Amino acid sequence: MSNRTFTMIKPDAVEHGHIGSILEKINSAGFKIIAMKYTKLSLEKAEKFYEVHSERPFFNELVTFMSRGPIVAAILEKENAVEDFRKLIGSTNPAEAKEGTIRNLYATSMGENAVHGSDSDENAAIEGSFHFNSSEILS
Ligand code: IDP
Ligand code: MG
């Protein structure tokens, strides 16, 4: 599964009208979309998705933000997908994200940082199956 990663275009980027521009960056960087949906997380689903962060001080802020509006969820395929996608999105804090990265271009704060990208092959698989069943993944 090392050729797959999972992403979400977060509510801030959807609200600001950046879905098209972000998908264009993803395509241009050579990622193939093998599953995609426009959806909205309930508070409960956001809490489950970000369970690993439940002890962090920003947890409530994070799950309230992630459930406040629609998102785009997608599974992406490319050689070295997880690492290459983290490079494409840039640092968690947009002030530290390299020029031209998605977070540098579209994020507004540490919390409202436009996109999610899985941090390991294992989490990419877990996060992908959180949002998609096997019949929705068209590889
Ligand atoms: P990542 O998305 O770059 O992997 P993580 O440390 O896994 O960053 O944090 C998950 C998400 O939690 C971030 O993308 C961001 O939306 C939010 N977050 C992280 N740190 C903070 C913070 O200090 N304040 C508010 N939200 C944060
Ligand atoms: Mg993370």
C-alpha cells in the first residue's frame, strides 16, 4: 500500500473556494485520484477520525472546525505517495510551509490549514477505509 495516501480538503479551503485549485495541484504533481467524495463530517465522526489527538489541547477546536462544513475526501495513488504528498502540502503551520506548497498557498492558520495528508502507509490505509468502502475505490 506504499503507493497510496489519503487526503481531505478541509472546511476552510472549501469555504474559500479552493477545491478546484487544490485538485489541480494534486493532479499536476502526478497523483491519480482513485476515490473521492464531497461530504461533511459529523462531530462524532471528526472525533473518531482524530482520536489519536484526543489528549492534545487543540482537540476540541480541531473537531469543531473539521465538522463545521463540507470537505472533499480522496484516496490518491502515486509512487511514494505518503511522503511526496506531505511535501506537496507543506508544514502543519502555514507560516513554515515552503513556497508553492498547498498550505503555503491556501492555509490561514495552524488549525485551518486547508488539507490533510496521511503521515504513514499504515495510517493512509486506516484513514482511506474510514471514508470509503472497497467498491468506492477505483484503482
Ligand atoms: P498534520 O495535519 O500536519 O499531520 P498534526 O500534528 O497531525 O498535523 O495535527 C492534525 C491537525 O490538527 C492539523 O492539521 C491542524 O488542523 C490541527 N492542529 C495541529 N496543531 C494545532 C494547534 O496548535 N492549534 C490548532 N490546531 C492544530
Ligand atoms: Mg497528522
